[in-house]
Amino acid sequence: MESRSSRREALVLSSLADIESLRSSPERLWRLNRPIELRLQHIPQPERKQLEYRLNELSETCGCAQGSAAGAISIIIVIFAWIQRGYTLTFRLVFISLATVIFVSLVGKLVSVISARIRLHHTLTKLLRTAPKKLTSTEEQIDEPDVHRVLRLG
């Protein structure tokens, strides 16, 4: 089975202007639904692939794991509350419990997605800050930025 990223056309970032364009548009960051491909020649290939992986990981975060964890915790709390009430089971209690679990799961998912988009924005900002100041095209020979600092974000 091929990955989700390999089935869609990639968003190619080949210059600092491309990165700035993506970073400066919150709507574009939020609606990003395709993989990111870095073609910045001033970053060595191994670091570029690591950074590309990190950017794609952040852009594809769906929040399912965090939503599930929040839902599981809320189920435990609902069961504990049910035990504290003396095991009485009414339609109202079941409805409130179910609504609580669904709401908490959705909030967990939303918080996860928002957090990932903020970290994606932060990672793009760090990439721009670590890039050489005189970079005007991808063909120019320049000193390598401190990409390792960018990869440790998260």
C-alpha cells in the first residue's frame, strides 16, 4: 500500500520566497493537503530529507491518536462518575456521557491539529532564519545553514 503522500502532487519549495509564501499565509497552511518537497540546494541532501520528513509529518497530522487518547480518558472519567452515582443508569446519564466522550475526543483532535500547524509555521520560520542572508536563487553557492537547529523543533 502506498503512503498518502505518494498519491498526491507535492508542493515544491525551491526557494526562500516559496517558504515565506507558505509560512505567511495561515489559510494556506491550514488547508495544506499535499506533501511538501524541499528543493533547496543550500541544504545538504540528508538534512533536506530529514527536514522534508518533519514538515510532512506536521502537515499531515490528523489528530486521531490524541483524539482517541482524550476519548479514552473521558470514558474512564465517565465510568468513575457512574460508579460514584451508585450505578444508576438513565437515558439522560447515557446521553450526557456519550456527548461528553464525543466532545472531548473532538477537542483532543482539534488541539492536536492546531498544535501541529503552529509547529509547522514555527519550523518554516526557523528554516527562513537559518538560511543564508544573501540567498537569491537556488543555484548560488553559499554556506550551509544550521539545519540541525531546525530539525530539533517540536
